[in-house]
Amino acid sequence: SSRRRHTRLQGDWSSDVCSSDLGPVIGHIDSGIDYLRPEIIQHLGFDSNQTMIGIDAWEGDDLPYDANFTGSAFYPQHHGSFVVDVLIQTGVDFTLLPARYPRNNMNLMSDVIKWMAIYGAQIVMLPLGSKDSADWDEFFKAAAAHPEILFIISAGNRSEEHTSELQS
């Protein structure tokens, strides 16, 4: 396979910092993105080898393609790309650091946040929801270690309110 595999997420990543003249560096932790779409490509960060900077913590590689088959193998969800579409429609220039969340091991969220910090994320969007507050433990520890990053957490959760469960 041509996919580059990470043996573990907490390994050393490139020291290349994502930099751009396109405004803020925005991390996006979701179901991935469709990084083949031209309107998304123009916002992606690339390293010194012209390789897209992205991470797929679900599959353990660096290609966070937006295809969530948990609902149906015939109708995959593309939530991550839809959220980026909304950001693009604002007309604001930005560089995107896409990450596919670690669905099967949410403890890896701390590694994803560390990765975002290494690549210079200034803002990190997390349009994710979970009924299990333990899913957020590692995220909150990692976020506390990076006060230089603004974290925006939002989720519709099918009209269910879970904020009281996430407060410490």
C-alpha cells in the first residue's frame, strides 16, 4: 500500500512547521476531509517535501480521508468536509491541518493535540460529540498543556445536551 503508516501516534513527527501566508493555521479534528477537492486543497498545509500535512488517528496513517462508514457502508458520512465547507464559505483565508479522530481509542486524542501544536495550529475545531465523558479526558489534559491554542468544541448531538457531563 502507498499509505504511510505510523506504528504509534506518539512517535516523533517532522520538525517542519506548517506556515502559510493564508491567515491562521486551523486544526480540524473530525471524520477527516476530502483532500482531493480543489476548494479544500488550496487551504491545506504542506511540508518542505510538498507532502500534505495531515494525520489519521483512526487508521494510524497521514491520510485523513473523510469517509465514516459507522452508519452504513453504502452511505458514508462526510461530516469533516461539510464543516470545512462552512469555514471556506466565510471567505476567511486560512491553512488547514486536518486530523481524523481516533474513534477506536479516544486516548490518542492527546497525541492528536500534540501533533497539532507541533505543526503550529492556532485554532483547533472539534465538531465532535460523545455521551461518554471519559472520551474527553485525554483531550482536556492535552488542551490544558497548550494554552497558545484556541479550542472550539461544538456538537449538535441530535438535540441532546451534554455540556454538564464535560465540565470539570
